[in-house]
Amino acid sequence: MAKVIRTGDLIVFAVLIGLLALNMAQARWLDLGVVSRVVTIALAAGQALVLLWYFLELRSATLLIRLVAAAGFFWLAVLFGLGLNDWLTR
């Protein structure tokens, strides 16, 4: 049985690979100092948002589902932030 590849899947794949390439390029060739970490985290968050938007089908979800997903993503960011804060202060 032949697999059908949808155009949207290819676009999402290209966007994710593009964000990964940007992340690798800024880590390898750009010396941004402390801002480099912020850029890396922002690019990773962008990749996560693309995945959430497309594969969890948030683009066609109701407002309540979008709010719950945003709250979960925010809570995950808070937990990562607190964990990073704990790690940096030890």
C-alpha cells in the first residue's frame, strides 16, 4: 500500500528543518554571548508551537481547546524556568 504524503506535512517538515538550521547556524557561527541562549530557547519554542499548531490540530480547534493547550504550554515553560533557575543557582 502506497503512503500518501500531504502537502501540509511537507511544509511543516520544511519549517521545522529551517528552524533547526537557524538554530544550528546561530550556535555555530554567531557569537551572541548571553543572548545566544535566549535565541536558542526562542527557536525551540517556535518549533514546539509549529508542532502543536499542526499535529495537535490547534488551527481548527475550539477556543477552549486552544486555551487549555496554551495553559499547558505556559505551565511547561514555568516548570522549565524554575528547574533552570534551580540548576543555575547551585
